[in-house]
Amino acid sequence: MASSQPESEFSFPSACRIRSGSDFDRVYAEKQRAGDDVLLIFGMPNQLGISRIGLSVSKKHGNAVQRNRRKRLLREAFRLSRKQIPLGFDFVLIPRVVETPTLKGYRSSLIRLTKKIARRQSAPIKKVD
């Protein structure tokens, strides 16, 4: 039986995920990135009114079990931080190689870096006279 519960503020619907290779390529091609010791984030505005994330976790992070753990932590960080992340952006999250990743570390980096990218995108373009 399907439940018709309203969407929670902490939900993570499939509409918030970037899955297609062309969407990843489009975000990378925009060349807007921000990073720190924990995350590297590429971002660009979308016309959807919601923010979406895509994950790219390379084999440098270990075997499949270790990579999947990082992906779960990143999805959870996004899910819990959706209200603090700017709306209307596509973000590709690439974790840096750190000893033991934490949800708290991913959350703080995610919030700070997504806001940094959003500020850059909304900044007026300066003309050189």
C-alpha cells in the first residue's frame, strides 16, 4: 500500500539527484568550483527551482565498500542541509581523500562551499573599460 505522506523537509527525492552523464558534463563545463580539505564542488545554476547533487567518488578512496560509505555520508549531508543550501543549482560533489570522513565535516563543507559558488554566480559581471 502506497502512503501519501507529505514530503518531509529532510527528504531526498529522486528529483534532487543528477544521474545523467550529460548533466555531469554540463556542470563540469561551467568551470565554477570551490573546495577545501574535505570536498571539491562544481556548480552551476539550473532552471528547476530546486538544487540537485551528483556524486563522483574515485577509486582513490578505496574499495567499493569504502566508496559507497562516502557516497552515503554525502547524500545524508545534503539531505540534512537542504534548507541551508542555495536553491536552483546543480552541484557535483567530489570528496577529498581524508583518513576518516565524518558527516559533520561533509555538512559544514557542503553548506559553506555551495554558498560560495552561489555568490559567484549571482555576482554582477564586471566590465573592463
